Amino acid sequence: MSFFDTYGNNGDIVSQVLSDVLLIQSAISEKVGNYIHNMATFVGGLIVGLLNCWQIALLTLATGPLIVAAGGISNIFLHRLAENIQDAYSEAASIGEQAISYIRTLYAFTNETLAKYSYATSLQATLRYGILISLVQGIGLGFTYGLAICSCALQLWVGRHLIHRGKADGGEVVVALFSVILSGLGLNQAATNFYSFDQGRIAAYRLYEMISRSTSSTNQEGTTLPQVQGNIEFRNVYFSYLSRPEIPILSGFFLTVPARKTVALVGRNGSGKSSIIPLMERFYDPTLGEVLLDGENIKNLKVEWLRSQIGLVTQEPALLSLSIRENIAYGRSATFDQIEEAAKTAHAHGFISSLEKGYETQVGRAGLALTDEQKIKISIARAVLSNPSILLLDEVTGGLDFEAEKAVQEALDVLMLGRSTIIIARRLCLIKNADYIAVMEEGHLVEMGTHDELLNLDGLYAELLRCEEATKLPKRMPTKNSREHKSLQSEDALVSQYFQESSSPKMAKSPSLQRTHGMLQFWRSDANRNSHDSPKDLSPPSEQTMDNGIPMVAIETERTPSIKRQNSFEMKLPDLPKVDVHPIQRQSSKNSEPDSPISPLLTSDPKNERSHSQTFSRPQSEQDDTSSERSELDEVQHQKPPSFWRLATLSIAEWPYALLGTIGAAIFGSFNPLLAYTIALIVSAYYQIEIRDMRHEVNRWCLFIVGMGVITVLVNWLQHFYFGIMGEKMTERIRRMMFSAMLRNEVGWFDKDENNADTLSMRLANDATFVRAAFSNRLSIFIQDTAAVSVALLIGMLLGWRVALVALATLPVLVISAIAQKLWLAGFSKGIQEMHRKASLVLEDAVRNIYTVVAFCAGDKIMELYRLHLGKILKQSLVQGLAIGFGFGLSQFLLFACNALLLWYTAISVDRQRLTIATGLKEYILFSFASFALVEPFGLAPYILKRRKSLTSVFEIIDREPKIDPDDTTGLKPPNVYGSIEFKSVDFSYPVRPDILVLSNFNLKVSGGQTLAVVGVSGSGKSTIISLIERFYDPVSGQVLLDGRDLKSFNLRWLRSHMGLIQQDPVIFSTTIRENIIYARHIATEAEIKEAARIANAHHFISSLPHGYDTHVGMRGVDLTPGQKQRIAIARVVLKNAPILLLDEASSAIESESSRVVQEALDTLVMGNKTTILIAHRAAMMKHVDNIVVLNGGRIVEQGTHDSLMDQNGLYVRLMQPHFGKGLRQHRLV
């Protein structure tokens, strides 16, 4: 497994391998054919040239290096600039990908404008490099073409001398000239394949190195035991991962697991407990020491046999993109009855049978999405089927809700009977009934015994257990109603006791958390409200008095001014081209005092406890656009490709550049027929047809050609530089338009498979360049070739209209020939990329879940599936290769046939004296040259047709009307926010699953300042409540009200600015910790940032980092622990100071020790007397919240306080049952 530690097991290695395979395929398939074809042209042309006139042939070869040098030098600069532009765009791509990946966080903190500006700013470097590329390309092509034309003039001039001296005739000179020119073109085309050969060689080296690396460590030798008792022993084991050899994981570790006993391993983060499973499975071998099974070192056992004796069940089970039946079998030979029996034992048969296709239902990334509970049950069934002697459980139920955890635990209890079991536990409440508990610290075993024995020992285990229990005892006092008044003295005592007993030294010392008598009096007065009153019965309080009539002046001296909340974009934007990025006028802010008696980050407006008019209000935008009524139907999926004029309007601002580029393209295009005509005149002069002084004529026309070569440098620079500027600005504008349009869409749009973060990021990167290629680049070539064809026809008509019409008649045949040739040159592999993508899914699934694949010896099954896909690709490639090869041969035949027809008709015209020999020669050479320009625009048709989908998708995104429009400025922005929330008869289903009703006739009321906990079984609709309040989605029917008004009536960004959202998996952006915290408010002072971090219990660990608040955290916060990421997310919400808090399972996936610190931060956060809705899996705050609602099937089935719900002995009680109590699971929710 050290191989995957080195190369990674996140799917990137598969992408790299498949990319390398395609590079090798390209290098040894069509590129080989192209190379042989072009080299034959080179050799054949050179031989013909040398045989006809070796002097001209050698002269042409001598001038070739100059032309190649001009192109080579420009290519060197272009290659470096291309690397720079990729690096420059990578920053913009990172900003775009993070914004789309974390779209809920972006919307929740109303930072769309910041994301748009950051993306637009980062694109400026890409724009500058793109313009430099256009400049270098124009100069490089200008000198290349100019030198080639001048070289042609030199050879024609030398040819005149050879003819004059009788060393050659005109025909030999012309044949030698054109033969060597064609030979040089062949060599140039052959050279383009060298890059592919080099890439293929490098890819092959990487693959062979990987193959030798992986096979060298494979050893299938070893013995087997006749019978497995299940005695496991770790004897003096030292271990460190090969990717991090300097970090010891286990140091002198001893552990004995008796046969058929259950041993649970516990310990702090980094104690080494997670390394036990990979050592037992022999994913790794110990550095020193030995692991024994029934007294035999497992190194001496056959690896596959050893793994077949072990059953592994993890928290994140691996499902391949196969049927449920094949996922349970997982490479083993088993009958359907055996599979069904295993599913029944794992309590999975019920939900599998309810599916339409039952056990044949496809799952994984390419099939049905299962819940975590269902995945784990399938994983347990897989382990049951293997009938192992040893069972390894890695925190199986850690991320499940109460009911799902109970159901899974029942299945595990059956599986554990009579088997040696090792449990890696992070929540100690689950392993109290284990036979033995082993406590680890820094790679050592420090304690071992039963639960009671370890408690009596009062060591590390007892300390860890106390930390976990502490998270279940929140210190926040509930909001009281009029019947629950207590004396002021008792409140003083309670709060004083809270701050004295706080286990966080930061919280106890922070002066901002010390509440004064005046604040307590204010808090108490606020408690006089009936927490169940409807918001309609409560009018917003006046600005002069509190709700209970106490004058505001009485306590104003005790309070510090609140921080005025502003948008994340205070600064005036620089003068960038504006696309859906409106500058907004902002109010000035007052800085808070960090040493105030109570942190303003936890309080409301100083003038009015229920008013957030100044703290949270946003000024109206200068623009007041009325919103039009939208249809409920989604956007039309199959739009027509955009018209040429639609593309032209995107570049209308760059018309001066387009004009200069057009002049250059037209002049350069007209040089094609003019050069051909001039060469025809010189050939006529060679034979002294209709002229007397050959020397004078040839010299004159050679000088004319040299002049064309010099002008070519200038006009190529004009064409490519100015069309390049237009194209780069167009690309940058389309990317900004697409990104702005994406950030206007509702969350439901991002839920669709085709709109995932990877796909949209790829669209931003590629589709805009496709639009540029289809318009700007092709417009340049179209103008150039149109000028060439127009001038050729004009000259041809003046010389002889009959031949011109014949040449024109061959146009359709030449077009077909060009299209067929372009399709062939596109390569054999293009049509089978989708098949390769499907085949790659098999490997990606296997690599992402490599530990499970290896543990269950399913490698042969994976290879069998992959061979099946590769066989289909091979058959398709053979058929496609034959068809394209035939098409290319036909295209070549048509090209030569048309040329022969034109020559034949020209000869007939001369024979019938319709044309003179000189005129016929001019017409033939003229149209032979022009035929290339004649068909080139049509040769581009395959590219444009292939990119029609990209063109369409760009404007589908730009033109889409969102169902929830954040730019609608007509919404309400009330001056006061009380915080009362109500659901009225709400029905809701997610847009991607409209047939599944998540909430049904749902009614719920939360009074202002109240704390509500929402619990329920998996899939009952808990998290949906938060999504509806944030207005990520709108209900199918019914209403969600804030202070008695429908959420749809409010300005969307204003609404979200009044809500603070904390998610279970917090979003940490790839920037500094400081930037992550001020994401909520970008003008926060240093004191406010640190105050928010102190309240979130984050200041201590941030200050201990080498760079403190300026420490850069990686993509998705990989450098931080879950608890640290959660505390930064809490600090962000503290800084936002929103009157409504939405906590979505904020500490359920964090280990006990970290969870305690996070829970303290959450307790402090909700003490600010805000409306709080807590979606919970754990019992951490249940006993002290104001109200609890229990959901099942999208409805509220129970409601009340913790004590009243316990008295009901209903679903809430069953959800709160101990998680690992054996024999206490008679109740199941059906």
C-alpha cells in the first residue's frame, strides 16, 4: 500500500495512467502513419528535385534552415508563454472551482460579488499573456512566411541564370523548385509528430516504472493454517509509513487479542490506533517486531489466504459501479441464495427488496445513490458472506444518525458473535460493552481492561470519557418564559459558576465574555417573552424602550457599540470590464472595542435588542430593475447553436482591433494568388513566351516577390496580433459572463450531475476558448481565404472565364475531400474517448477504495471488468480505423482527380485555341495555388461542428433565468429583524428528485431568540429545513415566513446576510486563516478578528502556528484537523454577527476531545440571544434547548422539551438509547 501512499489513491493516479495510455496509443498508432506518410513525401520530393535540377534542389535545402530557425525561435517563446498562461489561469481556475464547490457557503455569506471580482482580477494575467502570445505568433509567422517567399524569389532568380547558361530548362527548374518545397512541407509535417513520440516515450517510461514498482512488492508465497482460532498478538511492533518515515506511528507496541473476544482501541488523535487495521491486513509490514496469528508470524502466511480470513467494515464502505449483488459478492464465487442470506443477516434484505430491480440494482457513481446506512449494511453483508474468523471495524457508525446507527449496530452484533474483533473507536460511548478496551498514547499501549476497570483506574481512558461526556452538558441557559422566572441573584450565581468552571482557559480569561449586572438584567428582561408567541402578535419594539418598558438609556452605558455589518466588498472595484458586477455604495463602520464588558460580536443592535436595522442592513442598489415573472419549467435543454451575429456582438467593443486584423488578413490572403500569378509570369519568361528580354522580366518579377515577402512580415503581425487581442478579450469576457451567470443560479441547479464543480470548472476553462476558436481565429482565416479566392477568381475570369468556372465547379468535391482529410488527421482515438471514460470508472472506483478491494481480494474481479471494457474499445477502434482510413484514401483520390480535371481542361482549351499557352499556364498555376485557400475554411467545418455543443452550452449558461434570482432588487429590506421563523403547510422535494417528497404538509414555528433542536432518522428532512430557511430552494407548496412575511418577498442577499450558517463539514478556502475568518466581513479590524477567534476557541491554536493568522491552509483545509476547521467556521459566523443561527450537525463528526472545545464555542455563540436552529445527530444540546422537534418521513411526529419527550417514551427515546448496549435493541422503526 506504500505505492498508493506515494502516488495517491484519490483517482488522480488513474487519470494519469489513462492519460499516459492514450499518449502511448497516439504515439504508436495514427502518428506513426502520419510520420511515414510525411517522410515519404519528403524523400520522394527531394529525389525528384535532385534528379531534375540538383542546383535548385540544394539551394532550396540551404535556405530551409533559415525558415525553420524563424519558426523554431518563435515556437520556443510560444512554449514558454503557453506555460505562463497555464500557470496564470490556474489561479483563476482555483478561485472558480472553490466558489462552485462551496456554493452554499458562498451564498450563505453573500460573497458572490467578491468571487466575481477575484475571478475577473485573476483573469487579467491570463489576458496579458494571451496578448503576448498573439504578438510573438504574428511576428514568428510573418518572418517564416516572408523568408519562404524571399527564398522562392532567390531560387527563381538562380533558375534564370541556369537557363541562360543552358544548364537546365524552365520545366526542370520549376519541377525541382516545387518538388523540394513539397519535400520541405512533408518534413515539417513529419516533425510535428516528434512531440507526440517524445510524450509517448515519457508516458511509457512512467508506466513501466509504475508496473515494475507495483509488481516488485507482490509476493504470493506463504503457508496457510489448517484452522484459525483467532488469537492475535502484536509483539514489540515499531512502524512508520514509507511516505513519512521520520514520523513514528507505533513504538514498542504490545497487544494481545484472545480468540473470539472483542477488543476496542481508543486514544487521542495521532495515538496510532488507526494503523492497527492496515498492519493486520498486511497492507504494510512493521519496521520492527512481528504480528502473530495463532502464534504464526503473518509474514509467513499467504497474503490472499490471510485476507480471506479477515472481514473489514469501514465508516465509508466501498461500492463499485456494479449491481448490489456483485457488490456483496465482491469478486467471490457465491450463489444468489448465499448472497440473499448474507443480506438478511446484515439487515439489508428489506431495503434491497424494495428497490425496483432488487439485487440487480446498479449502484456506485454510475447508478443509484444509497444512504450511508444502506452502504454500510451492504458492506456488512459482504463481510458476512466471506465468513471471516477475524473482524476489523473502523468506526463503522460514526457518521450515522441515531436510528440508522442502532439498525447498523444490530447487524454488527450478529456479525461479531464468535469472532475475534478489533474495533477502532473514536466515540467511547459505543464500546463500553467490549470485552477489553485498549488505550493507546503516542504509539504505546498505556492501559487495558474492561470499561469499569479503566474507570476505577482513573487514567487516560477516564479522562477521554470525561471529555466526551462534557460535550453532552452544554452550559447555555435556555430562554425562559413568564412561568420560569428566577431571581437575579440565582442568575448571577449560575453565570458566575459557568465562567469559573469553563474548561477552556481562553473563554475564562476573555474579558469580552464577562457579563455585567446590567447585561444580566437586560437578558432577564428579554426572557419575559413567551417563546411560543407568533411573530404576528409581536410588533417590532420601538427604538426608545425595551420590550418590558425599561428605558434603553438605563443600560446603554453598559454596552459597547455594535459592529456595523457590511458587504464583503467594501472597496471600490478597479476599472475592469464590468459584467454583472455592480459597485455598491456602503456605509462606514464603527470598530468594536475588544476590551468591552461583552463582545459586540455576541450582541445585537445597541439601540434595540431586537433591531438589526443598522447592524445588518444593506443600502439599496443604485439600479432598481423590476423582475419579470418566470416560468416554473427549467431552461430549454436543446437550444440552437448561437448565430454568427450573437458571437460578433460579444466582440463589438474590439472593432478597431478587428478592423486592423482584417486589413492584415485580407492583404496576406491576396498574396496567395498574386504569388502564383507572378510565378506563372516567370515560368513564361523562362520559355520566352510573348517576351523578348528574359533577364529583365525575371529580375523585375523576382524583386516584386521579395517586396511581397517584406510586406508579409507586417501584414502577418497585423493579422495575428490584433485578431489575437480581440480573441483574448473575447475569451476573458465570456469566462466572466459564464462565471457571473453560474453564481446567479439557485443551488438546485448545481445539484444536477451535469453541473458538478469539476464539469463547470472545465467549461470555464475550455468552452470560452472554443468560442474564440470558432469565431475570432476562424474569422481571421475566413477573411484571409476569402480574399485569396476573390482575387484568384478575379484574375482567372480576366484571363479566361471558362477555366475559372471549371475550377469553381470542382469546389464541392474539394470541400468533401478536405473535410474527410481533417477527420482522419483528428485521429483514431477521438471517437472512443467516451468508452475510455466509462472504462476508467472501474479503475477509479477500485483505486479510491483500494483498501477494501485488496482486503477482499477483489483485484481479479476488477481486472476482469476492465478487460471487458477494453475489449469493446478494441473492436470499436478497428472498425473506426478502417472507416477513417478508407475515407482518407478517397479524399486523396478526389484531390488529385480535381487537379487532373483542371489540367486536362486547360490543355483542351489551349489545343482548341481558346487560350494561349502562356494564359493556360497562368490559369493552371493560379488555381492550383488557390485550391488550398479555396477549401481551407471548409476544412475547418469538422472542428466547428464538433464544438457546436460547447458553443451552445456557453449561451445556455449565460441566458439561463434562475428560479431564485439573487439580483432581483425589488425584494423587501426591513429595518428590523425579530427572528421569528414559521413553516406553513410546506411540501418540498429536491429538483433532482421531484418524485420523492422530503417534507409533507410541514408546519413549524420558532419564536425570535428561541433555540430549536431538530432530530430524526436519516432522510427525515432535517437538513432540508436549513436549506429552505437560507432559500437555497423554494417549497413546492406552502410558505416559509420570517417575521410573518414570506421569504420570497425579501431581497435574497439581504435575507442571507441575516443568517449565520455552520455546516458539519466546514468549508475552509485555500487561503490564509485570516482570509477565511474575514470571509464574513472583509473590513473587520485585527481586534475583531482575534475576538471572534477567541469566542470560537480558535485563537490559541491559531497563535501557536508558525505564521499565526497568516498561515495558509490548503485546498479543503487539509492542513487542519476537523475540530480546527469547525472552530474557524464558528469564528467566521461570530464575525458575521447574524441574528439567526443555523447549525447543521456541527460537531457530530469530530472526535471527543475536539468536540468538547467545539461544543464550548457553540455554547458561547448561541448565548448571544439569537434565533437558533440546531440540526443534531448527537445528544449534546438536547437537555437545554428551548424546544425539540422529532422528524420522521417529512413530518413532525413529536415536539417538546427533552424531559417531556422522554416522558412520552416515543421515537425520541429510541433515538437517544445507548448506542452499544447489547440486548437492548428490541425496538425498530419501520
